[in-house]
Amino acid sequence: MCYLKKSGTILKICPKIDKIKKVIQMKTYNKIFNAFNKLIQTKSFDDITVLEICQKANVSTSSFYRHYKDKYDVMNDNYKRILDQYINSKQNHNYEDVFINLFTMSKELHYLKNAFDYTGINSLGDFIYQYSYNTVIEMCKTKNIHFEDKDLLLLDVFCGGASIMYQHYILGKYDLSPKQAGHLLYQMFPENFKISW
């Protein structure tokens, strides 16, 4: 139960207010998220500004900064939502299915080319590397799978290379079908982590 202190008196606040605040917060997240996705379809990531996102979303910059740190945070949240959707999909039975579906999705979401224009710290590639690594580690912990430092090194190298491979695939460097690319990536995935699915 929430309480509000007003002029020396404590007032009880209905728990519905908390729910309403959360709904409003999610609506603002989604407005910003959708505005970013519209902009990234036609502009490179470097050319998008926080002010443009706010104008497109019809939110104030203070609202933006209450929800996100910067435009990189929006891009990463955007891709996290996509990754989570594919990882949690019932059509995936193992990591190979996830990889194939991500390569298939990349053919459908043309704006990813614009998102990959920016490289370096806070880039989409950097986020994919970190998020992939952390997701596999969490899945291992959930299933109580133990690993050694050499396994972590292999996973580190795999996630870094997979992120670069994915970026190159999206930018058209490889002439492979999503199934071929996903299968090849799965073959490179460290054996000790395949059982974590």
C-alpha cells in the first residue's frame, strides 16, 4: 500500500494509482520506441537526435530522459526486445533455431542496416555481443550448468565474432541464406554451452 504525507497527515493512496503510473510509463516507452523505429527506417543512426525522437514521439525531452539515458539506450532496448522475442519463441528448440530466425528477421528488418552504421562503444554490435554473452551465462545458471574460465573465453570469442558476423551479414557481405548462416554460426557455438538451451 502506498502512502502520501500531506500537511502533516498521512493519506492512504489506492494501489490502482501505481498501476496507472506503470501503464503511463509503458505508453511513453512505447511512444519513444516506435518513434525511434520510424526514424531509423529512413535515417542513419548517427543522424538521429534525441530531439527528433521526442518530436516524433510527441514527448518532452525530460520524459525521454526519465525513460532512457540516450539514443543508444533506445537502440539497445529496441534490439533487446527483438532478441527476447526470438529467444522466448516457442518455435525455437535450440540455439540453432534462434540463430536461423535472427538471420531471417534481419532480412525483413531493413532498418538494421542503418542501426549498424554506427560502430564502437554503445553501438548495436557492442550491445549484441554483451547481451548474447550475458543471456547464455544466465541460461547456464538457470540450469545449474558449471563452466570453467576456458569455457568463458570460448564464449567471449564466439559472442564477439558472432556479433561481427551478424553485422556483416546484415550489410550484405555474405551471400548465404538465413538457414545456412544460422547453421554455420551454430557449428561455431562452443559445445559446453549448447546444452544450456
